[in-house]
Amino acid sequence: MMSNWSIKGVDVLTPDEHLKDAVVTMDRDLIANVARKSPTADIVMEVEGGVLVPGLINSHDHLLGTYYPKVGNGPYENWLPWDNDLKSSPLYQERQQIENRDLYLLGAYRNLVSGVTTVSDHIPHFVAQPYYDILPVKAIREYSLAHSIASFALAWGGEISDEYEKAVEEGLPFITHIAEGFDSETRRDLETLISRGGLGDHSVLVHGIAFSDSDMDKIKKAGASVVWCGDSNTFMFDKTTNIKMLLDKGINVCIGTDSPMSGGLNLLNEMRFDRDLYKKLYGKDLPDATILKMVTTNPARAFWLKNNGRVQKGCIADMVVFRNHGGKPESSVVNAELKDVLLIVIDGLPVYGSARYAETFDELGILYQHINLDGEDKIIIGDLVGLLKRISRAVGFKKTYPFLPVEFDF
């Protein structure tokens, strides 16, 4: 399988720099060159009218929990009553008919078609590791974790101090839900985390709805990162974290979808939802350039993903090309619909894109399947249609999803 090839004719957002009509050349899994000159590779894909950006990173998901529609009747006091409603719902029983392997694949394809090349799948290692090698996207494999901080947390990981020490020693993120609710114990989550040795620059703190001003000052001082899941927060709690204060304090903020059973349909929908929510809450615009960094460079920093999150020589060749709608190139990303994802490259090889690029897939020896997604002819690695058929057989009817609007017979 050849992997030395070029993408030509795209506007490149690194995302700090904008290069018009540029050429990006891959050498195996790395970016060999980004330049405004003719490509030197033997295989060249010309993508006219495209904006090329780093592969998007979904900073919070639960792949095993992928299903649709949302379940819940909030607002809730914390995550536990929502989880109880979920586990007692007919939809959860329906989901239970599906093999874990297929739920993982469903979640991975949901992410892939929205431009995500890497996802943080918050789950214990022993649950997830059997499935990561079969996914069409990359899941962050190396991390330490706690489910959450309160006394009613699920038993994920070891002692928080041990998990955090492991993260520091091995250069990993320590990931946990935190301050996800309004009861008195949850409001003290950050203080509990500090007392248990879990706050530092390796901490990735998901949700933070109940963070106070002083909590945020401590987070900033520690160099920790925060993951914002605006859609999920609004659905479950009718409230989200004070995102403006987090950003104003210079805290490293990332965006995650959470599971589609409580959160956004996909990362594209989440970016637009969060932008609109910010405008509603504060009467000000959250710049598209800021949002783009919250799904590229910021999570690369938060999850200690070296050589990720940028389109530069020597970086991992994870990239997405979106249809250029004119105006600021970052706006073509944040405003993108599923049909606007023209090409996705992971580890230097194309994995999904417009069917017009099939010749390059063939030249590179990539096996793929033709699909019709949201009215567009696409090609994709793996067997997405077979997956959707297997799930439909498992539940006994043709199950469809707005995050995977793919035509298939059943």
C-alpha cells in the first residue's frame, strides 16, 4: 500500500495560519510538507473549493452509549437520576439487543462522517480495548480516569491520587466528569478533587457546570483543561458551565458531544449549538476561529497528543477537507453540514470522502464501500451498510439515525 501522496488546491488552516491554494504531502503517517508549490509525490488528489484543517478531536464521548434518540426528562440535580431514567427506558432495552462491537462501530462512524479523526471515549480500559483496533477513527488509548468525583461515582479506575500520579509519570491525561449538577456534594467536586490529589496540568475536567469563579482560578493555576458539552448540559440540566468566564481566564477549553442519548448529534452540530448557546447566554459572538481551536489544538494539548492538532511538517497526517463556502475559511468548518465533508485522512491515508476521489483511493490501495449519505455519493472504509443492517436485524426493524443518514435496504 502506497502512502506517499499529495492533496493539491486546498486552502489550509494550520489552524494558526491560512495558506491559499496550497499542497499538503504525506509520507506514511506524517505530513511531509505544506507549501504553495507543485506537489512532488507520484499520486496527487486535486480538491478544488476545499478548506483543509487538522482532523477534528471529539473531547468527550461514550462510544458504547451510542444510540438515538435522547432519553430523559430533566432538569436533573446530577447525572445519577438521568442514568436511572436511561436504564429504565424502553430505548435502553432496545439498545441492549445490539452487540457491543457494533455499538462501538456505530459510535465511531458517527464521529468519522462529521470530520472527527480522534475521539476521547470515556470508559474503563477493559471495556474499550477489545474494540479500538476495529474502529475507522482513532480512540485515545492511553489515559487514566475516574468516572466522577462524588461518592456516588461509578467504580472506574483506582484511587484518584494513583490515577493522577500514573498520568504524570506516563505523560497521559487524567479524565473525569466533575461538577455535573447542583447538589451540595457535586458543588464541592473541585475541592474534593484537590484533596484527593487529582488536579494538575494532566487533568481533563468534563462538564464543570457548578464551577465557581474561585474554582476556575484554581483550574487555571493548575494548568488543567475543561471539556464543554453544551448540548448535553442543556438537555440534562437546562444549564451549562460559565464558558465565557473559562475562556476569559485563559483556561484550555475543548468541545465534546457526550453520548447522543443526551448530547449533540455529532461534533458539527455541537459546534453550531455551542456557538448559538454562547450568543444566547452572553449576547456576544464566540468566534469561529476560537471554536476551531477547541476541536483541534486545544484538545491535542489537553490529551497530551504530541504532533496532533496541526497541519505542519512532521505532524501526524490526520486531516479533514470541508467544502469552502467563501468568507473566512474557519466559518466553512463551523457551519459545515455532513454533506460538506469532502475528505478525511487518518495516519496519512484517506478513509472517507466524496466518491469523486475514488481513483486516488484505488491508487493508494484503500478498500472502500460506496454509500449515499445525506444525498451525496461518498466512499468509506469498512462496511457501514452491513453494520446498519446488523443493528436493524438485532432490534427487529429498520433503525435509522440522523447522525448517519445513509441509504440501505432492509
